[in-house]
Amino acid sequence: PTSFTTFRLIQFYGNFLQSLVRLQANRGQNFGTFFLRNRPQLELIRRLSAQKSKGDPLRICVFACSNGAEVYSILWTIRSSRPELKVIMHAVDISKEVLEFAQRGIYSLTTPEFSDAPVFDRLTADEMQKLFDIEGDHVKTKSWIKEGIIWHLGDTRDPEIRNVLGHQDIVVANNFLCHMDPPDAERCLRNIVHLVDPSGYLFVSGI
């Protein structure tokens, strides 16, 4: 309750406990994610894409794109409802290995890669059919979903990334700032904010 958390002693204890955890914990990037992981967010992106007129491209950038699940989930959501809309998708990650994996868009049905569980664990059978072509013990992201993605190997902390990507209608920065030291996270967030068009939207979450 607010009446409890506003006590100075409680706030002091919370700050002290956080400091201890930060001293002992090793922060690192986690590449694990899932298809259709954040359905409410995807629904909001779908509604925002519906506002775009047919002749205007929708510019989207996904930072820390990891194994590609988030990028493909966003594109599938938009293109399923607006197949005529041109989407310019930039996918950025700091790891060359995981970026190349994401670009292939092929996932094992038997052995999780870059994750503790299969990336499609949260999908229905119908969604599996719509997202993938099944080839033996692997699935391949459908070509119409993968079309036109621009893959970038880059560090979100680098100020030059603004010049590389330009203004975006939607910027997605999920589940990586929380793994960083506060100064690096702040530097990243400042860079990201400058990429958002004045009429655009920024999505940040850590679920």
C-alpha cells in the first residue's frame, strides 16, 4: 500500500537492498524470447498501423531483436490485417551470431536455440500454421512475413545509430534495458528517443 511504501525507512531499506543486489549480480544480455510474447502490445501496434493511409509506409525499428521472434510477430500482426501496407522494418542487435540466426528465420521443433524453451510454446496450432512452413523437425518463417526486413548489427548506445536508422513511426525496445547497468541503459534510452518521429510511438517493456 502507498501508505506503507512512502515511509522514509521503507524507502531507505529498498534502496539499500537494490544496491546489494546490483553489487552481487552479473548483468548480461538474455537472447531468449517467444513468438507473440506480448499480445496486448501487438494488438496496440496493429491498431496504430490501421491509422496509416495506404500510400504512406509504416517505419518500424525493433532494438535487441534477438532470435527474430519479436520482429516476425510484429510483421505477421500488421500484414495479416493490412496486407497492402508497406512496412519498412529495421531489426537491430548487438550479437552477430544471433542476428544471423534471426535473419534465417528457421527454428527447431526439438532443440531450443538461444532460449530455455521453444520459441513457439505460446502459439496455438492455427497460429503455427499461419506463421511457419513445417520442414521435418524445423519450422521456417513464411516468406511473406520475412519480406523487406533490414537487419543491422549495432550497439544502441552508439549515437551514430540515429543517422543510420533515421526517424521511425514505431520504435520497440523491449526486455533489454533492464539487463544493463543504469548509465548504459540511460544512454540507450536517450538514443532511442531521438529516433521516434514527433508523431510516432515508443514501446518499452521488461516483461
